[in-house]
Amino acid sequence: MDQLIQKLIAFVMELLGLKKKPELSAGAAPAREDAADEAPAAEEEEEEEAPSGYKVLLKRDGGELWEDEDGEKVWRSTVNHDQPRSAWADEWGPAGEGPTDDALVSFLHHKLAFELEAQGDPEAAEQKLVGFGYRDAGHFFMVSTTVLKHFADFSGPNLEDGTFGSQRFMSASMKASQRLHRGNMAAAQAADPTLTAPFEGTTMEQYAQLQAQLIHLGQAEQTAFLAKNGFDMAKWQRVSNEWNDRMSKDTTHTLTTIYGQAFTGAGAGQFGKAAAAHSATGFDGTAAGGEAPMPFEKTCEIQGAMQAWSKTGQDVNALLNQTFKMNAADFAAVHSWWLSQLTADVARFPEYTRLTGLAEEKYSTGAPAKPDADLSF
């Protein structure tokens, strides 16, 4: 079950933007997911001529498609950002009526979809924009400039002086990422209905909810609990193997998302209420409701201790129980609740990083330095 807890923690961390994803590129600086470390820069959409070695394949009003000597293609903005932002005439296009949070989320959703598609097929990426309601890629770059004008932080009077780093922008980015992921999930399920089809009468949601309960039970209690829910150990093993196999093969992360939300939403364990509160947010960057399951400083201490134990080859679960009277699922519930608070207030991340680092140093003292095969965080 330790591997399932690792998957759950990784799932939550990725949805909250705390794990690296493949970098995006489509006429802008690579998108960063580590919001805690550095504010993202404004898009580098500057009017310029194609450099030596590039040729222009397509020209749009506001953008061009370039190709280099190796056949690599990239969309570039031709919007002039060397002008006062007050001089730019707003163009919101299919993002909606702005400047509102809804318009910002909609645009960032379109941007993510465009950049992901452009990594493999720039022409298809433009058609994806057309599907959203843009005239073409140039129109998209015009809307992008409008978003820059209204949502960036400026160090000077011109559009080129803007950078993105506000809490408002961070929250919108997470909601846009979640919207894109939900759309991809729906498409994956429509393309392959067998992906989420029940196995021996058990849905993924049911499997995850049962796992959330089992993790807190002893061996004898597990057998009785499974029997009460219609499973003998042989059937449970078959169901568990099937769903884990499907998750390992699902590149869309549809099943991991369903599993994670059902697991945390089950509200199991001594901190189940906190996990359920976070699950209820949809992992969209909103702070989970309810009281803190544990003080912030204590949460940082446990996180740092687990990192230290993992890196020095110690039994994380045993030490977690011995030192803090909890198991990995308990801490996953506490940690995810606090992560939702941090993503809703990114200014607190440096303190989280500092306290976690101090705890890791403290619990590493005198420990053996060898890899750990138990848990990794």
C-alpha cells in the first residue's frame, strides 16, 4: 500500500503545480510549474525578424510560424511590446469579457492547450485555437498582449516591462491547468470507455474509497472489512492488480485523478476531514476549508523528517508511527490540506521551504546515508 500512498502524494503535488512537468514552448518563455521558487516571466512576445537559419512559413496579423534548419517549427508573436501599455487597444477574443478572473482562466486554458499541441504539430495547434474561437495564431497573440496589459506587474510604462507573478495569476494558472486536465479526461474516457469500466463489479472510485479505509486497519481487520464489502482476499488482489495496471498504462492520468479524489474524498483516518476538504476544492488552487488538522510548523517538521529518513535509508513508516503517531496516509491528508493553503497564498512558500529544510537537517543528523526503498517525497 506504500506505493499507492506515493502515487496519491505525487498526484496531489502535480495538480498543485509542485512537480515539474514537460516545459512548454510556443513563442513564449518555457512555462514554469515551480511557482514557489520563482515568479514566471511575462511572455517574450517581441516584434522581430526571423534570425539567420530560420525561414517564415506562415504570416498572420500578430504572429508568424518559423522553421529552423533542422525542420523545427515555432510560433512567434510579432506584436510590438515596445510601446506604452496604455496605447494598446484591448482584444479579448474568445477569452470573454475582461479584465476578469474568468477571462484570465479561459485565456490560460487556451494557451496551455495551444502550447502543448505546438510541441508536436504547430499547424494543428493553430487549428486548436480556431476551435476555441480565435481567427488564427496571430489573433491569439493579440489577446495574449491584452492579458499582459491587465494582469502583469510592471516595472516600467511599456508592455515589455511586464512580468507575471501575482497571486491572482498563480491561482488562475492552476484553475486553467485543471480545466485542461478535466477536458483531456473527458476526451480520454469518450475515446476508450473501457478505461473506467468496472472490473468484477468494482469501479475505480469504489476501489479508491476501500483503499482509503484499509490503509488504517490491521491485517485481521482488513480481512473482515473486505468480507463485509463483498471481497475475499483473492478477489481483492485481482481488483487491486487490475486497477493498478490500468493506472500504470494510462498516460492521460485520468485514472490517477479519479483515484486521488476518491481516496482523499473518503475522509478516512484521523485526519480524513482535512483530506475530504481538500478533495472538495477539485485541486484547483483554492484553499481547503475547515480548521487546520495540525499546526503549520509541525507539518513542516514532519515533512522534513520524512525527507531525511527517506534519503538516509531508514524505515519511514516505522519512524513516522514511532515519532509522530501517524502513518503515511495520515500525513498525506495533513500535507495536502496545508499545500492547498500555500497555493492559495504563495507568499508563504519560502517559510515552508525554510522550516522543512531545517527539519530535514535535524532528522538527518547521525543517520546512515543510503537509499531508501520505502517511501520517497
